[in-house]
Amino acid sequence: MSIPAVGFGTYLIADDAAPAAVSAALSCGYRHIDTASGYRNEAGVGEGIRLGLAAAGLARDALFVTTKLWPGNPAWGDAPKTGAQTLAECDASLKRLGLDHVDLYLIHAPCGGDQRLDQWRALLQLRDAGKARAVGVSNFNIGHLQEIKSAGLPMPDANQIELHPWSQKPELVAYMADHGIAPIAYSSLAPLSTWRSEPGQASAKTDQMRADGIVFAELARKYGVSEARLLLRWGVQNGYAVLPKSLNPARMVQNLDLFSFAIDDADFAQMAAMDRGDGVAWASGDPSR
């Protein structure tokens, strides 16, 4: 499986805004679109895909599309999906997207309780049936991945997790590398001062994180790029696919331009020393992440 290095993330893009946003992203050159049933925008994303492909004269196979199963969460009174319900949920996502398959189908979080392995078995069936070219997970830690391995089941093709200089997860990333699981980074821009700064957008940033955020501004000035491009470059330079989101076409283009510069060894080492633990996105308790 080949995952385009820079994808267009659609988290927090409303369904009615998604057609224009996704179509614009395709016009700017994105060939990787990421959504989820939990984002409640699959219909709009699908419409944007159709508009964007038609405008660019592209075939469906030019595009890598990811969506995700919301597995349920008993802690919220949300019963975990069974294997049969997982199959039906994928069909519902495909119908909303207007596609006959996705390139990657993920379990959005490891909160499926005693149904977690049955959900994974269902994803393997979806891959075998051609409804997903590849299957994986999101927000799974080593223990969750080891559960799959211990059951004697094929390992995920990918794990989409929070990755940025403040949340580097070296042990998890190493385990994934050992087992051929591709890392996909979300919330790459969490260190930015503007990240989730609007009312109602939860963040678990610490005072220490806010204080050392100046480092990214200084490094961005050194390379003559925005802080966003610096952080996204950190991801792709580590070998991760990244998923920036913007509704501004000019910024969409900037976020794609990650290969005209490289972070030097000394600065890369400085950023490696900035790890602050598990993260600030999933830790915020946001139910759709």
C-alpha cells in the first residue's frame, strides 16, 4: 500500500462546507482525502470528491480516500459495534461517500470493548471483499496492537495516531515499524498557538508547551517557511503521512509544499528532545478523535 505523504484532513469541516473544501483541495493538488463517520461529513466529502475529480479530469484511482468506523464506546453508553454491524457501517459510509470502495478503512479508536477483535475480523472481510483496499486502526497503542497479534490475526496496514514534536511515541512507532504498520500522523499542527483556539475546541496543552512554542517560530524563520510547514515537514521527514486541514486555498498549496526544504540534523535533534508524552488531541477527550 502506498499512502500519499500529504493528505487533506476534514475533521471539523461541516458537511455543507465539505464539497467546496474537498474540491478545492483536489484542485490544489491533494490526492489523499481523510474523513470518518464520526465527522458527520462523509456525504459532503463524497460530493467534493466527485466535483474535484470532474474538474481536474481525474479518474477515481488517482485518489486515496480514507474513512473510519466509529466502534462505539461503552463508557459513554454507546454499545460497541458487532462484526455484522461493522460490515453494515462500512456499507453506510460508502453510500454516503458515493464510492464502491475506499483505499483505507480504519477503526477510529480502541474503545470497542469485547467486540474489538470481531470489529477487526470484519475489517479483514471488507479488505477481502474489495470494499477497502487496505485496513487499519487509529489511536491504538502497543497493547491494542498486540491483542490482534496474539489472536493470530493479520496486523493492520496502518495506525493513524497523534504525532508531532510534543507527542512522538517512540516505542509505539518502533513497534509499528517492526510489524509493518504504516504511521499516519494527525494533529501535526497541535503546537501552533492557533490550534483549537476557538470556543468549544478542547486542548490539553500545558503551560510548558505554550512556553516552548517559541522554538517553532524561530526555526520557521530560519527556513523561511510558516510554522505549519515546519511541523508538517517534521512529520514527512520522519516518514509519516500527514493530514493538514485548511479552508484557504493559498494555505492548502503551502501545506503541500513540504519537499523544497529539509530540517537539518541539529534542528531535527532539537525537536526530538521536545517530546512531552502521549499528546494533546486524543487526551482532550474529544469523542470524534
